[in-house]
Amino acid sequence: MTSSQENAEQAAGEFNLEPDPRVLPMLGEINIDQWRCVAELIDNAVDGFLKESRAGTAVVHAQVDVHLPQADVDGATLRIIDNGSGMAPDVLERAVRAGWSGNNPIDSLGLFGMGFNIATARLGSVTEVWTTRKGEMEWHGLRIDFDALRRQRHFRTPHLKRPKADPDQHGTEITLKQLKPEQRRWLAKNANQTAMRKRLAQAYSSMLRTDGIPISFSLYVNHKRIEARQHCLWNQDRVVPGPGGTGIHAVMPLNNLLADRLYCTNCMSWLVEASVGGSCPNCEAAGSVVKRARKVTGWLGIQRYLDQSDFGIDFIRNGRKIEIGNKDLFSWHDGENEEREYPIDDQRNRGRIVGEIHIDHCRVSYAKDRFDRADPTWDEMVRLVRGEGPLRPEKAKDLGYGPNDSPLFMLFKAFRRTSPQSKAAGAYARILIVKDNARASEMANAFHDGNPEYQDDTKWWELVEAADRDLLYGQGGGPASGGADSGASSSGPGGQLPPGLLDDPSAAGGVQAPNPEPAGTPSKPPPPPRREVPLLSRRYHHSSSGLKWNVLAFEVGSSDPELPTGSPWGMVLGDVPTKTYHFLFDPGHPVFRSITMTARDALLTQLAFMTIDQTRSSAHSPDVAQILSELREEYSEETALDFKTLPGDASAILVDVARGIVSACPENERASLFNSLNLQEQTAVMRALAAKKIKPAEATVDGAFLASAPFEIVRSIVEQRPDLCFDGRLWDAAYAALDYVDPEITDEARVSVLTRYLGLMSDAIWLSKQDSGDLADSPRDEVIRAVMSLGLLKPDTEPTS
């Protein structure tokens, strides 16, 4: 037979395109994290639970058990067991066939098909699946041995059976045997199992809750129940000022119902021209067109602590988190370039915006690790959540976008900052920020550990109030009498002090007055006036020695009976059962008038002494310098000179000053801010605007240019327009209000005030231009002076716009 005859005969017949058995083990070369492989097998069980729930026959006490290898030994296995409804033999046969899925692609996580084969091939070479339904007398099973399939060169495998003792039993068991050596080693490590538990607790958190969405089920790993990993959020009733005088809640619900659209369940495509129940115009599958419901639901919120990586939005499909802590919505895309917009106000790149968004109708990748960005429904969700344009108002305005009322923009506007914009009382409450972020993060660990005292945000709020109290009274937290006679209101956070910021006037030193004793009870001496200092009260841990100290800190008077006479501070065991120490300090003692000694320094010194006392032995003399330096490194971050972040801190405060000036300037006068500059200064402004791609037409008219101008020009505006800067407009210092009758004396006093603040600005400008190397080589006193200037330069008032 000639070659042409063979080709002709072959063309007349059919090709056999059944894949070679080598295809299945090759699927194991696809790089998928181990926890995702396990999750793929858990998804199979969850899909069964979902199917029964939608049919009105929900599985009672739905449960999945994962059994990971306990040791890296031959014969180790990985098992996934569920108590779902089970499968009939014919369904089981199709379920494990590569590329087949018994679920519709709308309401399920995926089930078997390619995901099953990829996950099992990734971890091992032999997989056994057993399943049974209620009322059946036996289990049905099959064995997939990749090596055997490759040798026999076909996909046929025996139908296995085994008896069942209880006819009412139902469910499915998947066992992976002959685990790959590298996978077996990884799975057997305790640290990796802990990490897997955390990932599974995140991925299924929506369904591991008692009020799960769309269902609830229990998940166990090696007999240990996995609890849903919740976000450590500020309470939803916390409200801060938002755009236009609105109140922005710390948690914002999302509930967007979208119009139904036509969808092909065969090729999984959205359609425009088709009819329900008809053929798909793309793949021509008959009866595959359905009308599909669409909605975007969930929430966005603010975390109680900042972190460089632990923030972002979780995207969920049918209850399972596909992407965890994703940050894509925090960047602006103009079609060609991508620009990060959050976090940009924190010098350490820490964020706190989090969320959970359910988008069941969006398409995901085959590995179920990412939503398909090419799916038009993804772009639709992005517009709903973050709006059409940039999150930054100045950028959006410059590009011609209108007002943005999206939920992400509202949170961004209210909570983008991670330090107060001013030193006005209530500044920390206005942005819900804990001054000591290391402390906030430590308490978040207690939250995730399930400690009941840390589940709501009360302890974080106490730290916010304490920081604002320091702003109001200065370091020390308030007058010794505890009186609230400052005239400040204690209404909500709309520019006034939030409730609880000031202590109860009826209390002595911040401690509630005791209840009257019953008649005839011998009188007791009143308790000494003390005020707890939440910013210092915590559990301290010296890592090198392992010693831990529970400490409650109190401001006390010099006559406190537990404070040694004449001593600035003392430490006493205040509560024996809990081994809680009371650190007592007298803020009026002369030692605290030194710029190098604070109450925190005193506390850490005392703890260093106690650590030395506990670790001293005949063979070992503790190093006091080492112990104190370790404690200070751990607990004095906010007073440390961080040469990497100081220039950015200086720039941020100078920008706040610039924006404060514009805010204080009447709108009809803002154009004069630019027009009053000389030609050289105007040219420098134009260069700065061009570098940031800001159109000058509006920026030079509404004053917005000043936030991008060289800082020397901001200083020049302060010098030219003190009327916009003092007497409570930007800073509280009196200027125009000064009047010493004699005009010459009055002018001298005003020049003195202005010169002082211009000097502060010069220090800040110098600091903003240094890099970490420059600061490391600079005299320490010069750096400290500049840092002190930053604190004094921060505005005393919040900008009004």
C-alpha cells in the first residue's frame, strides 16, 4: 500500500485521541501548593454538601476529616473522609476521569475532574476512592495507580467492593498512597501542618462559621478542629468623620444585586445573543444556555493593627476563598501602567484595609488560586467596589473623574493615614489608630488565639483613648485630680472628643469612687488616687531569658503608700493569684523633667533589674546593659530614631502643613497663593507638577499645587501669609491676637512667633532631604533637634477640607 493510499484510508476513518496514560502523572508536575492540593479534595466533599443543601436534604453535622502523615516513613498516607451523601458507581467512574466534572460550573467549587487528578498526581502515585450511599450494603471503590496505568497503556481499573456494617452510613474516602518522598517529608513536618491549618482556616472561614455562607460544615485536621480564621476588625459601630461631613463606619457591608445574564454551562462563557435552553452560539452545545444570577456581596473593613503584608481583600467563590489578602484593588490601572495607591501614607508600607467579597459568578483559574482578570465580570466588580477612577482624590480630579462614592474609596479617604494629621485632642480616634502598633499586633495574636478578652475592640480602643488623652494633657495622661474641666466636649468623633476620652469628673484620679458602705461598717481609708496608663500596661517578655511580666501601670501621687518615700517609681505585686505587678510612678517627680527619662524608660529599667534578679546564679552574672537594650529594642519602637523612615515622616508633616494652609485659605483667595510667588518659585512649582504629571490649570487656581511644591515654597507661604497659619487656623499659637498696646512691641512679639515656626520648618526641610546614610553620619543632637521640631510642627487643628 502506497503512502498516499494510507493517508487516504486514515482520512476516511477516525482518529483515536484518548490520552496516553502518561498524561495523568504529568499533571503532578503542575506546581500547586500542598495546601491547595488538600483543599481541592476538601472541595469535593463541600460540593456534595452544597448539592444536598440545595436539594433540601442537607447533611446533618456535615464534616470533613483530613489525616496528614504523622511521620516521614514508607507507607505514610494522606486521607480525606467526609460524611456526604456518597456517589453511585457510575458517578464515581466519571468523577475521577480527567477533565470531567459532575457538577454544574455555577453552584459548585469544581468537584473531581482535572482538579482531582492534578491534586492527587501532585502528592502521590496511587489514589484509592471509596464511596457509599445511605441504604447500600457495600462500599464501591477504585484504585488509580499511575505507574500501573502507564505500564498497561490503558485507563481501565477494576470496580472494587467491600462490605458495610451499617447500612445508614454514607460518605466518601480518598486515600493517597505511595506519596512522593519530597511531598511526604513536607507533609509530615509539624511547622508545615500548622501552616496548612492556618491556610485552610482562612480558605474555608466563610463556611466554618455557625452561620456559614453558603453552608456550614466542620473541618478537622489530624483530629483537631479547624476554627474559622476571622479578621481582627474594629467594631462596626466605630464611626469616624468622612468626606463631606459624613460618618464612615469601620466596617462597610456590600450587597450589590446585578442583572441576570445568559451563560453557557458547557464552554463557561457569558453570552449576548442566545436564548435560555437553546444552543450556545460559541460551542454549539444544545440546551446549555441558562440565565445566571449575579451579585457582589460581603464587606470591607479596617483591621485593628497595621502590617506590611497581613492586609488586603479575600475574594470568594461559592464559599471558598480563592484569593486571600489580595491587594490588586489598591492599585490604579490606566490601561498601560499600574500605580499603587494604598498604602502610600505609611513610611513602613503597612496597611489595614481588609475585606471579604463573594463573587460566585466570576470565572477562576484551573488551579483555583486566582479569578480570571479577563472575565468582564471581574472588571464589573472592580468598578462597584473601588469606583471608576483613582482612589486619590487629587489624581482623580486631575484625570477628569467625578465624585467617587464607592465603599473602598470611603474607607480609603477616612482611614488611609496611619498617624494623626494633627496633634489636636481626638486625633487618634478620628482615624482609629493605635499609637503602639507592636502592642496592637500582639493583642491581635490573642484575638486569633481565641482569648475572650480580646474578641471585641475594647482593649484597642482604650489605647486610642490613652493616646488622645496624652495629646490633650501631654505626657502623663491628665491632671492628678482627674477633673474634666478643660471645656472640651465628650461627644462623638466629629471634631470633638469621643466619648470616654475624658475621665469621669466624679472619680478621683481616674478611679471610680467607692460605693458607700452599709451603716455600721467601720470606715476604711479611701484608696489612693491612681490613674491606669493603658499605653504602659501589658505583658512584657524578655526573649533571651524567657521571663514574662504582667504589668499594670499607674500614675500616682508622691504620697501613695506603696511608693517608697521620695522615689519616682516602684513595682509591687498587686495581684498575687494572677502574678500581676503594679508599676507605680509619680509624674511630678523631678526625674521625669529630663528629656532622657520617661515613664516607659523607668518601667523598662525596673524590668531589667527584676530580670537580673531572677536570672542571677553562682555561675552566671547577668549583663544589665544587654538586658536593658533588648527590652528597649522590643518596647521602645516609637521613640527610636529610625533613619529609614524619618525623612518620609518629615515630608508627610510638611505636606500636612501645606494642605492645612490651603484648607485655611478662603476659596476665593486660593489663586493668590500661586500668584504671590516670584517667577523663580512659580517655575519650581511647575517643574514639581510636571514630575508628578499633575495638570497645572486647576492646581494653581485652587491651591492644590502647594501639596506638591518644593518645601521651601511652603515655608515661603508661611512667611508671607501668617494670617493663614496662626490663631487656631493651622497652629494654636497667637499671632494676630497678640496686642501689647505699643505697635512696636506687638510687631516684635509677632516676629518672634513667626521666626520660631520658620525655624521648625527649616529643621523639617533639612530632615526631609537626608537619606539614612546622611542621618547616621549626622551629629545625634542635630537629628534629635529635627525630630523634636517635627512634633512641634504638626498642625494643632484638623483641616476642614
